[in-house]
Amino acid sequence: MIQRDIFGSVKGRFFNGKVIILTGPRQVGKTTLLSQLVLGYEQKEVLSLNCDEPDIRMILENVSSTRLKAIIGNNKIVLIDEAQKVNNIGLTLKLIIDNIPGVQVVATGSSAFDLRNKLNEPLTGRKFEYHLYPFSVNEMVNHTSAIEENRLLEQRMIYGLYPDIVNNSADSVVLLKELTNSYLYKDIFSYRDIRNPDGLSNLLKALALQIGNEVSYNELGRSLGLDKETVERYLDLLEKVFVVFRLNSFSRNIRNELKKSKKVYFYDNGVRNAIVNNFNPLALRSDVGALWENFVVSERRKFIDYNGLYCNTYFWRTHSQQEIDYIEEMDGTLHTYEFKFKDNKKSALPQMFSTAYPESTFKVITPVTLQDFVI
């Protein structure tokens, strides 16, 4: 069993009088983590409720505290999977916390949009929130070794780090296609305001072909036959079901800086490659630089989140094409990074940036230095 980075932190929050909320996409290992968290407890002490089941949803909707006490009984831990599917789940969880002391509730969800909308007001001050990603490089190094993960870097860049893919590498292509077709698209298209499923599918493919580049909502809309507002709305949805995330451009005081540009990255390289149907080895690819950038940025995001770091993240580019791949603003300092899969030429911070922001730091992240950056 591969131990997740957040295991200790989540376990340490047990029985503190608050609900633990665990979000993350389907198939990322939330249910497995739940089973690890309750190891050592007797089966009669743990109540597991799967809200994919219609009857489970019904017993949790518009329920009284008296009825909840009868449902929970003498159980010490209540696990509620896919909680966002229950109407008024926030109020239900509030009733448990306020009226049934000594019970630990852990609720999971695969949609940030649904779950947070239903939880925020009722559970103000009553919850701890965690997000679970596909396996991280740090988790894999702890499970095997730094040397082994270096050897497997190309495989990770192509097939990603979803648990099922890591544990069944011989079937990676089949499993990734099943993951994207049966789960990713299923969750996205379940939203009632998706009036153009083909347009959304085409947008996903367009984004997959543009990782590492700036995206323009207007240009995407024109090429896909969608208006700018629809592109932005679909992108927002893709973020909320944990398929992609956006990086804003950094701009403070240089007239030439791009101020409103964005980059879009995929949480997992394997999902990205499944969308474009390209699992060729790196030696046969023209997108190695983009794959490397997506891999490093997504791994760094896991590192920041799991370690509870507070920082703002950006990229930087000017109208004259000077650029920095990635910037972190932490404790008043700008830390800048360039990502190179092959460090075959000397790199330096653009003069315009170093002059404007003289206190900033600069590093190049290559396969040799990757683990120092994400562990």
C-alpha cells in the first residue's frame, strides 16, 4: 500500500469536533485512503455510506438529528463517499457535528463545485478540508526509492500517476482511455448546463495541445465555434472537476508585461496524453518540453498543497517574448524557475525582469534537479 502524503495530517485531525472534507477526482484513491484511515477500528465502529447509491442519498437528505442518531448508532466514524450528490448535505453534516458528540465524519467529493456550494455556509468553522491528487513523486520515492523514480521518469511523463495506472502499468493505455471516457467525461457531462458536449470535448483537446502556452479565450472560441463566455464557463467547470488548473500571468510595474494572460495545465500527464491519443515514447515526440513543464508544474502544485505552503503562483511574459516559465511569490520574495528537460544551453533570468525585481531568485529545473523541487 502506497502511503499518501496527507495521511498523517488527516489522521491527526480525527475527533477534533469537525468534519473532514476530502476532495479529488474519481479514481485518485480517496476510498483507499479512507480504508487506511480506519485501520485499527472494529467493523462495527465504522459506518460507510456511498452516495452513488440512491437509497443512501435519500436517507441523508432533509433528515432530522433524531433520525441521524438512529442511523449512526454506536459507530465512532462515519464515512460519506461522493457527498456532493446529497441535497442539503451541508446541513446534514452540521446536525451530526452539533448533536452527536464523539463521532468523526469524513466526507469525500469528486466535484469542488457541488460540494463547496453545499458545505460552505452550514459548515463554517466546522470543517477541515484536504485535496487528494494522483500519486506524487514524493509518495512514489517514499514507496520505492529516488533511484527507481528517476528510472521511471519517462513513464510518469507519458502515463501519469493515477493509482490504477501506477499499479497496473502493463495496461496503462487501456486504463487511461477508460478513465477519461467513463469517469472524466461522465462527470463533466452530468452537468445540466453543458449544452454543447462536442464543444467541450473539442475544448479539452485544444487545451491539451496548448499546455505550456498562453491561452486566449477569444481565439479558442473562434477556432471551436464557441463564444468567449462559454469557453470561460467550460474552463471553470474543468477546474472544478479537477481536470485542469490555470496559472495567471505576473505583472507589477513593467509596461511591456502581459497582464491578463493565462496558461492551462492538466493535473495529470496521462489524462492529457489520453485526450490527444498520444502515448509515443519521448524520443518520438515533438511535445517533450510541454510534457515536462506540465509534469513539473503539477508536481509542484501537489508539493505546495500537501505541505501547507502559502504562496502565489504565476508565469511571466512580455510583448517582446521575454518569458519565465514559473514564479512563486512567497514571504515577499519572488522565486523564478525555468523548466528544461534537456539542459543543453545556459539559462539566465531575463534582464528586464531582474532589473525590475532585483531581489528575485532563479533556478533551472531539469530531471536532475526535479526531486529537490518536489520533495
